[in-house]
Amino acid sequence: MKKILGISAFYHDAAAALIADGQVIAAAQEERFTREKHTADFPVNAIAYCLEESGYSIDELDAIVFYDKPLLTFERLLETYYAFAPKGLISFLKAIPVWLNEKLFLKKQIYDGLKKVENYDKKKVNLLFTEHHLAHAASAFFASPHQKSAILTIDGVGEWCTASIGIGTHNNITFLKEMHFPHSVGLLYSAFTYFLGFKVNSGEYKLMGLAPYGNPDADETKQFVSLIKENLVTIHADGSIWLNQKFFNYATGLTMVVEKKWEQLFGFPKRAVEADLTQTHCNLALACQQLTEEIVLKMALEAKKLSGCDSLCLAGGVALNCVANGKLLRKKIFKNIYVQPAAGDAGGALGAALATHFIYFNQERNVENEGEDLMQNTYLGPYFSEKEIINMAKKTKATYQKANSIEELTDYIAQKIASGNIVGWFQDKMEFGPRALGNRSILADPRNKEMQKKLNLKIKYRESFRPFAPVVLAEDSANYFDLQVESPYMLMVAPLQEAKRLPLPSDYHSLPLWEKLYFQRSTIPAITHLDFSARIQTVKEAQNPKLWQLLQAFKKLTACSILINTSFNVRGEPIVMTPFDAYRCFRSTDMDVLVIENYIFEKKEQPDWQNKEKWLVQFKSD
């Protein structure tokens, strides 16, 4: 039985994952422990957790594998500076000392980091390095339920590779085609993220959320698409792209774009952080999103042509663009599409471990249950005991009540949500990856037309344009959404069914941005985006019994099988991990109720909640 620890670190989204005999034992991001969002620090805490969860020591591991090959990355850095010289001198002088002092000697960095976890015998450590896009490809294919599949990886950049098409068969991955730096779909998207005033490597999903506010019929949007294609990017038939480096600064500079050239091209300056958004910003975001979707679809068609497979596995940061994923699904190029839920660099830790197990150690791979992956619904992080919950309550002097059963708990919480309350929902093991999928979630009523505004401004403390995702009973999903497959990882966007939509005024797209934002578009307005879409999470009882039971209770009470599900955190912080993290977030926001396992914390005076008849009568009278 091979025991392998995978590590990602030193760039962004540091993480660790441990597998044994090809099964995922534990995986976690370092940010959840240190509370520094997207931290690049060596994942000391995440590794310690994985070892504790598995019961193994470092000396017992068959391999420790890093998700990137630093010497190849350094080669790319040097060759890029040489090719662009003398341009980029300031960036060169900043970057090279960091590499010479830290990243070039990555083995020592890893050995030193492991010492902080526990004492070990260095002679027993089998330290390996896998290429970045192989780690991405392995994270998707080897975790997937498919014996054979096309594989598409798209991100900013690994060593040289920025996108790849491959084929996975049994326990092997073969790459068929690659795209290389400086031409990159991920960096193109990040360039627009930067120009529109959001933070690179974390704000890309904000751009995706802003895009539907653009007017697809506006001359300005169409003009932006033309300008981008004529000046910034050439899109080839196979989905590969060529980026005009005269307009970009990421290769050798300290910013993503040459701002003066972009300002001259688009006719407005780079948006300052936190500055007001205009319709022009929205239209540019939409143009960028449309081009990204065009590129992804062409890459998928090329992957189909080269591989001949019926299934596709996706990974890399661009695979988190759930709007593009939804469009790809509806094109029906492939019968099956599997997206690694931790598609970004954090998932590279898992992919590195899986690649080592199946390729380096040549272990057999048998997919027994088609449809079931290795991800255990992403619930791979820490779990906290009743003792730890009670200790938190004692230290914070928090008052609470305890439900005697899951039925008692979910009946009560369903009523609280239906009455307009916002609930922090903390259960079982923490999710691995960027999405909260019902174990570290904030839940609310999607029928409430004020809820999107309240959640954004009073709970999340974030931009009010940001949409919220629905979690829906899998068996009822088709009643609400035009989605023909399950979406357990919230990685597919799909349209709302026509029957749930409300009519729009004829001048809807010409309305001011904020009027469009708060116009009621459906019977479930809080999760309906401007284009009648939603980023959907479907839940079956076997996937998350507690969340499924809560949805059933809410459905029984309201005839609605949907809840808003957003990550349990505030802007700028990672998703909560511990009961203390959850309680602190609860107390510092306008959240009404906190549930940790069967323990209920409320800010207002708590009613005799165990008297079910009493509070049901109260709810009906409200």
C-alpha cells in the first residue's frame, strides 16, 4: 500500500493532500488554518492535519511530492527576461533575488518546512516533483469516475505550459497538445480582472459575476469584442491563442497590463479598487467572458477530435469558470463532463499525489462504481468533536441549546430560515476547494427579494452586485433549472426554467446598473442572476444527509426545495474552519443563528424552540 503526501505551496493557495492505496484520506488548504486567504506559505498546518488524520508519520510515507518543477519555472523566467531585454529590468531585479534565496532551493525549503511539522529521518524521505499541468490533469482524471477520458487543463501558467489537452486511460495520462507561456487564457482573464479593479488570483470570479450585468445587445459590448480580437488576442481554430505582448506586462513587469495602451484602446482608465461600477465596466466584463467561453469551447472540440473520448475531465483555475462549464455542457460535445472541485492550485497537491501513485509507482486503477469519484463530496478537512464545541462556548461565554435529533434541528432551522433569518451552518468535515458545499455554509431563503442585498452588505461585507448560489434537492432540480445532470460541486451554471421567471420590462438592458440589480426577475429572486442563470449545487441524501434533511424540512414548510448557499466567511477571510472561527464570524456580522452540529446559538432571546407546536403556530401567524 503506497502512502503519498502531495504539497502545493510558494505561489498561491498552498495545500496538502494525503492518499493511501489510491484513496484520498485527507486534504486541506493552509489558509483555513492560518486565516490568511490564498496564502502561499508552506502548508505546515495542512500537512500536520493530513498526517494526524491518516495516522502516519513522515517516515512512513512512500513519497512526498511537490506539484511543480521549480527548475523549469526558473528556466522560463530567465528565458522570458532574456527575450524581452532590456525591458523588465526592474521586475528582474525584484524577482531574481527571491528565486536565488528561496524558490531555486525548493528542496531545502520543503525539508525545512517538514521539520516544523515533526521530526523525521531525511534519509527516508522520497521527495519527488511533478509538472504543474500533470498535477492538474491527474487531479481531475484520477479522481474522476472514468476509466478513459479526454483531459483539458487551463490556467495561468505552470512551468511553461498554460493549457493542455491529454487523454487518460486506466492508470496513465498522455499529453496530446500544449500551449505555452506567454500565451495564456488564465492570464488573459486575469488581465481583465486587473483592469476592472479586482485582485488577480482571487477576483476572477468577481469578473465572472459582473459579466451578466453587461448588455449583450449593446454596440459598446460588440465593439469591445472586436477591439480585443483585433488588438489583444488571436483565437485559433483549436482554441489556442496568441496574445499581443505589446499590451501586456505580466511577462516582465510588475502589473498585468500596459495601462496606457489599454486606456487608449477601450476609452476609459483602469478602474480603481472599490470605485463605482458603470455599465461600461459591465460590458467589458461580458466581452471578456464571451471570448473565454469561445476559447474553452474550441479547446473542448479539439480535445474531442484528438482523443475520440465520450468523457472530458477539466482542471486548472479556468475550470472554475462555471459559466463556461455550463455552456460547454449544453453544447453536448461530450456525454460526460467531470470538473475537479479543487481545480486551482490547491487541487494540485492532490493531483501530484495521485500522479505519483498511478504513474510513478504504476499502481492499478479500477473504477468500480461509474458515477462515483474519489472526492468524498470534498468533505476531506478537519472535524470537531462535541467537546471542542462546548469548550468554545465556555471560552466565549456563548449561550446555546442542543437539539436532540437531526429532525428536531432541521425542523427548527427551516422555520428560522423561512422567517427571514440568516443561518451559519457548520457540520462534520470541512470542504476541500473554494466552494462551501453545506458543511461550512451560510444559508438563507431564496424567495426573499431583499436577501441578496442583505447578505452582501450585512453579512459578507462585499460588492452588492455579487450573485448567490442555490443548493437544491437533486430530485427537484429539474423543476427549477434547465440542467440535465447533477451538479454536486457547484461548478455548473444553468438557466432558470421559464415557469419560474417573471417578465422583464422592454427597456430592461438600458436600465441603470443598480435598478437592474434589484429588479425581481423570478419567484426565487435571491439566487437568480441578471441573465436568469444560477450556479447550482444539487444534493442527494447520500452526499450530505444533514443538508438534504434541512432542504426537505424547508420544502415541507414552504413548498420550496432550494436554499441560498454561500461560503461561511466574510470578505477577505477564508472559509471558517473551527467552531471558534464560526462563532467569531457569527458575532461580527448580522447573522441571526449559528448551528454547529446539533448546537444552536442565537443572538436574540431564544423561544421555547423544543415546543414545536408553539413555534409552528407562531410561524403560520407571521
